[in-house]
Amino acid sequence: MSKRSGFDVAKVIPVTTVFEDVSEADKIFGIYRVTERAVAAGYMEADVARMWIDYLTTSPFFASVTLFITIGSIPREEKTVFD
């Protein structure tokens, strides 16, 4: 996307964060909030949501997210000898 926007891409750095605690992961992923919204929208029954949250908080937990940091620059216009 950066190249399509006209940038020169020098480097792309993947940064992966791993979460083993559901409360910490919730700060990024919004697990509790999304579950509440799913119940409110009728996509999940309230008792199933409670079981889901109970399971996440009492069982081993692992989640990860990878962000890609793109280092780029706006290309300089090349000047010729006649400029």
C-alpha cells in the first residue's frame, strides 16, 4: 500500500506481541467488550458468553498480534544538469 501511494519503502519490520493473560490481552483485543456486543446483537446467548469468558479466564490463554512497521520516504524528484 505504501508503494502504491508513491512512497519508497526502505524496510518493513514485523513486531509480534504475545499475550498469556486474558486481562492484558483484553486491553488490546477488547475481548469482554466484543463479547458483550455479540450478546446485545443476538449473535451469542448470554449463558454461552459467560461460559466463554469463564473458560478464557480459567484456562491456559495465548493470543498474539503482529504489527508491521513500514519505513519509507517520499521520493525526491531527480534534478537534471539543466535544472
